[in-house]
Amino acid sequence: MEGRVARVTEVVSGSPKSFEDAIVAGFKRATKTLRGITGLKVKEFQASVEDGKIKEYRVTLEVLFVLES
């Protein structure tokens, strides 16, 4: 039996609503081009601010997926 090999790809996404919405948006976009996703890690949270208010919530995700043989 052979072992599995995985790869990690970094994805940056944003949302004007919330950090959670930015995570979901990044994950949904990743599923369009990556197959075999087994997990993700939120690596970084950021926000852009304008006129004293949060304009956009941004996250950096590490998406883990198994390589096909």
C-alpha cells in the first residue's frame, strides 16, 4: 500500500462583510480548481480601514489537498 502525498496552496480572499465570509469565499473559490481538498488553515487575518471603519476583511488560507496518482 502506497502512502498519500499532499500539497498546500496559499489563497488570499476578502469580503466587505466579515472574516468568516472571507474564509468561505476563499474556500469556495479553491474548490473550483483544486480537487481532493482535505482541510484548510487560516494563516492570517487582516483588515483594510478607511475613514475609521473596516472596509474589507482579508484572510490568508493554506488549503491542503491530496495529489492524484
